[in-house]
Amino acid sequence: MKTLSPIRKNIIFYKAVSKEEPVSKPISKCKKKTISLQFFCEKDKKFIKSGKISLLRKKKILEFCKEAFFKGALLTQEDLALLLCTSISTIKRDIFDLNQEGFAIPTRGFIKDIGRGISFKSKIIELHKKGVSINKIAAILWHSEIIIRQTIDEYQKVVDLYHRNIPIKNIHILTNISIKLIKEYLEI
């Protein structure tokens, strides 16, 4: 007799952009992965009963993004707005609040360094300057140790050139690093 595997309750399936897809490719052309997300769990009930819906939404943003990341996909802010039935501006505010609380949210924008937010590379340097180890930074910011080391080297190159009185515009030309990121590095 064939036995059925237990059905997981409160799970949804969602198509998200594969983590491997480059930034240069339009999302509509990117390879998608169907991932399962735990939409609701028993612990979520306490947020609803207490009326703390905004806290539940922030919890879900973090959980969904982590789940997607570990399953090889990245969610966008638009994905999160759709999944949580809210506006993109609410998602942006929630992510900003979570960042202020010390959480790094592994959205596609953060992992791929897209958009107007502070670059994950600046966050790497901030943690490095605080003495946080490379492997710990990698775990906190959802990037490999290789990326962390490359970013630290890149930062050092920018600072060295700046201390030699090389103008920011020329540092940009020499390093192919965006002027925005160069300014962020120099403010740290």
C-alpha cells in the first residue's frame, strides 16, 4: 500500500527570480524558480490577536526573503507587496525600519546592489571597521566570503586613491566604481 507524504499546511508556491540571474537582464526575461513559502504559522496568530499587523508584516518580509534566498531565488519589493497585499511604499518603509533595527533583508535589490538604497558594500565596510570577522559579515549580509574580501580590497583602493588627492571623478574612471559608491565609502 502506498503512503502519502504529509501535506504541509499554510504553504504557498511562488515564482521568483533565480538568485543566479544577472542585474543586466530584465526581470521578465529572467529564469524563475517556483519556491514554497510558509505563508502562516501558529506564532503569527499572536500578532493578529494583539493588533500588531505591521510587526507581522515585517516578520513575514524577513521570513519570505530568507526562505527564498535559501531556495535559490530572490524576491523583489514588488513580490513582497503582492504576497503581503500591500503597497510597494509600505514594503520600502518596512525594509527601511528593519534595516534601522539591524536586519539585512536579502531582497533582489540588496543582494544585487540595485536601487537607491545604501549599497550592501557600504554595510560590509561598516561591519569590517567594527572588527566583525569576514565569515560573520558574510553570514549577516548574505554574501560569500570572496565578495566580502573583494569589497574590502575595493574600499581600500578607493581610500588610498583619495588620500593621494585623486578627484572622485578620476577614482571612478580608474576603478570603474560608481561615484555614488565611492562617496559612500568615503563617508564611512
